[in-house]
Amino acid sequence: MADVPAISASKAIKAFGKAGFSLVRQRGSHCILKKDGHRFILSIPDHGNKSLGLGLLRSQIAAAGLSVDEFISLL
């Protein structure tokens, strides 16, 4: 299993977009992503160029039904 990369929220949102998720809304600094037929909603905090927490990113990748390796290939 690969390590989770330290990336910004915009890169993560683009990668989840390639996996079929789309931006539903943005409330404050949190971007809400949804995929039709998928039971989970992803909430990605967008604080500019600050990188996402590795635990948060790992949990969002798991909620999306992806492995870390699959997510890295989407980057």
C-alpha cells in the first residue's frame, strides 16, 4: 500500500472528479462532492494552498470507495 500524498484541496477535488464525483455545493471553505449511485458524500476543506491532513484524505479516499493506489493514479 502506498503512502497518502500531501496535496492541496484543489488537486484532491480534481482527482475525485476523475473518479466520477462532482461538486454539488460549497459552504464556506468546504466543498461537497457527490457521485450518483454512491452512498457517501465527500466534504473537502479548501483552505487555499494548504495541504490536506493525511488522515482526512485517507478517510475521504476510503469513503469514495478507492484505494490509495487508485487515487494516486487519478492525480
